[in-house]
Amino acid sequence: MAFTHRRPPLAVSLPLICVAFISFLAGPASAQGKTGQVTVFWGRHRDEGSLREACDSGLYSMVIMSFLDVYGSGTYNLDLSGHSLAGMGDAIKRCQFLGVPVSISIGGFGGAYSLPTNQSALALFDHLWNTYFGGSLNDTRRPFGDAWLDGVDMFLEHGTPTERYDTLALELAKHNIRAGDGKLLHLTATPHCRFPDTRIKEALDTGIFERIHVRFYDDPDCAAGFSTKEWAKWTAAYPFTKIYVGLPASPQAAKSGYTDPATLRRAVLPVAQKATNYGGVMVWDRYFDKRSNYSGSIKNWV
Ligand SMILES: *[C@@H]1O[C@H](CO)[C@@H](O)[C@H](O)[C@H]1NC(C)=O
Ligand SMILES: *[C@@H]1O[C@H](CO)[C@@H](O)[C@H](O)[C@H]1NC(C)=O
Ligand SMILES: *[C@@H]1O[C@H](CO)[C@@H](O)[C@H](O)[C@H]1NC(C)=O
């Protein structure tokens, strides 16, 4: 199973000092090395194959459905690019049976979302919890029936630093239940490569995120792909969060930043894996990955 244990949140400055001290003491021997973890985004193309097929491929350790792209003003919409919802609940359970958690990502490339107030953040929590997780309000439509998703990802393309993703994150963390009928809720974010990403900084600074997938593409600061400088900042800022290297699955999958498998293996992964909190890679997205076999080519090296 891909579940990892989470450590309790700490004040922001303390982990920075700790990680510097620990790496000073332990040196390169503390490197994380390979984890074999590959997270993929699914749901942006109708003809990318089904969720079930993605999980059955054996390539991925987590699948993130994208996107819930309308929220913040009382209405909500999940956009899966026209994938049929029929049987999706069973597909999710199948993935989970195979040990592949399935998360839902909020945000994306549309313009119809915002979280201006704590109230809107708590309302979004209620919507998520009752529609996709353990909630059971009678008047809530559940597109996946009783399937219970494994996590929430935050993928913000617009917004301001004052929006309340921190409030949402804290509320989700309260429902990260590991016993009884509940279960672990993977809280993740997928920011731009340049540190910090101000839209999500406030939320990440709570220290409670399990994973951060840094998008080393489509960003002026990462036009050439992986940036050692930005990687160092992300891994140092959130020592108790697993940091993933976000990669396009083919040159067509992003406007800039594609890194071919050979370069990834030779020049990127050896650097990334020196971090004690290296988590693995995130591949954008299933549609391009299916065509390029990028994950298949890199799997042994991540
Ligand atoms: C949901 O409906 C059932 C059956 O009608 C009822 O027993 C239960 O109390 C309702 N739950 C809530 C939270 O309203
Ligand atoms: C909003 O929630 C945050 C975090 O839960 C809290 O620190 C803040 O005081 C709240 N703001 C208001 C206006 O209630
Ligand atoms: C993907 O690449 C790997 C490594 O080269 C290879 O073993 C595998 O058969 C390929 N899969 C497909 C579907 O082409």
C-alpha cells in the first residue's frame, strides 16, 4: 500500500532549522533514494482510457482525478472531460483493491473557483466530505455511490494569497481518520515550480500536507524542466512533507519543461533523491503517458 505516516504539524521556522541540522549531521547517507512512487493525473481527456485501465496498468501508486473546478459560491462541478460516471464507483474500489489510492483534485484551468472566506472553505469541505468521502447527508448526490475516495489535491491556477485553502486543509486534516470505519485522507498539493507559490503558501505552511507535487514545467523558472535551486527550497521548507518531482509525460503534455527519460535518470533523479523527503514523481497526465509510455520507461529509476 502507498499509505505513508504523517507527522504532526510544527511551527514553520522549526523544521527549517531541524532539516538543516539533520542534514549537517547525517550528510549524504540520509538520502531517500528510490521510492517507486508514481502519481498520475487522470480525467483531462475523454480518450485517455478508463480509470480502471489506468490502475490496472500497474504503473501508478496514486491516481488523482481532475478537476472539481467550480466551488466557492455555492455551486460545485466535477469536470472529468466527458468520462462516463457509470461504474466509476466500482472502478475506484478496484483501484483501491490494487493498492492504488484515488484522490480528487480541486482547482484546475477554469476560472470558476475561489475560496474568499472561511465560510466558503467550510462549505467546500462539507461538499467534498458528503459527496466523495465518509459523509452521508441524505440530500447529497454521490456520483460514485458508496465509494470513498482517498485524498484531496489542491491545484490552483488562479487565486490570491488571502483565499482560505488553509482553512480547508485544516478541516480535511480533522477527518484524517485511521481507525474504525474511517481511513487515511491523503492531503496533497500540486503547485508551480517557483518557490513559494503564493496561492497555496498559507495552506502549505500549516505543515499538514502529506505530499507536494512540484510542477517542473510550464513555468518561466522551470522552462528547462527540473531546477535544483527550486527543488532545494521546496524540500527544505516542508521537511515533513514528501516532495514529488512533477513531470510532463511527453513534449506535447506541456508548453515547456519536458525532460526525456534518459536525462531524468542521469541528471534529475540522482539530485532529487538526495533529499530525505523525496517522495517520487508525478506525471502529467494519463492521456500523454499512455501514448508515450513515459512512466513505463522511468519506473525503475524513481
Ligand atoms: C437519512 O434518511 C434516513 C432514512 O430516511 C433517516 O433515518 C436518517 O435519519 C437520515 N439522516 C440524516 C442525516 O438526515
Ligand atoms: C479563518 O480560519 C483560520 C484557520 O482556521 C483562522 O485562523 C482565522 O482566524 C479564521 N478567520 C476568520 C475571519 O474567522
Ligand atoms: C514501456 O517501457 C518499458 C521500459 O522500456 C517496457 O518494458 C514496456 O514494455 C513498455 N510498455 C509498453 C506498453 O510499451
